[in-house]
Amino acid sequence: MTDQRRVISRVLSEAHDHPDVEQIYRRAVALDPKISIATVYRTMKLYEDANIIDRLDFGDGRARYEENREEHHHHLIDVNSGAVIEFKNDELEEMKHKIAAGLGYDLIGDRLELYGVKKGGVGKATKA
Ligand SMILES: [Zn+2]
């Protein structure tokens, strides 16, 4: 069990995308065929509760995961290709604190995803 968790940790460390449970499972099984999807689910829940990973929602009903990094960032999701672009913006960070402060709060967390279609691309997406 501990070894299987280690395999799953490795999969997460090596992921530079934002994989869902199925993808994590497939990558983990490639390293250790004995790993079950149930173990992956259980481990993800454990890691999420321990704040080792972040669960992300990109609006398609599938939970995505990434390692909890020191560096705070947000995501822009290309609704045509599904590509996920990470970004940081100091102005945005400042504004979030200002908004919370204006409402009488210290900001301790936030969720923000942007959804877009590539400029000049064929605008066939309706999902947002
Ligand atoms: Zn990310």
C-alpha cells in the first residue's frame, strides 16, 4: 500500500498537465500493474485532505489534480482544445485581497479559472 502510494506520488510529481483520476490511474498502472483504481481514488482523497494536492474543476465534470506548489497560479482553459494555460498576475492577486478587505475579510484562499477561445480561431465552442 505504501509502495503504491509512492508510485502515485511519483506520477503526480512528474505530471506537468492536470490529470484526472483515470489518467493518474493509467500512468500508475504502467509503473505498478497491481495498483487498482480504488487505491488511486483513496490516495487522491488522502492527499487532498492533507493538502498535498489541489483538486481542480475545469467545468467539464471531471476533477483534475496537481501537486500543491508554493507558487500560486491560475488556469485559463481553452474550451476548444481543452488546453490548460497556467498564469500568474500580481494585479489580480492584489485585487483579490482588496475585494476581501473591502468586505471586511482577510483572504485565505480562492478559486478562479478562466475559460476562453483562441482569438482569431474558429468560434465553435459553446461551453463555458
Ligand atoms: Zn496548474
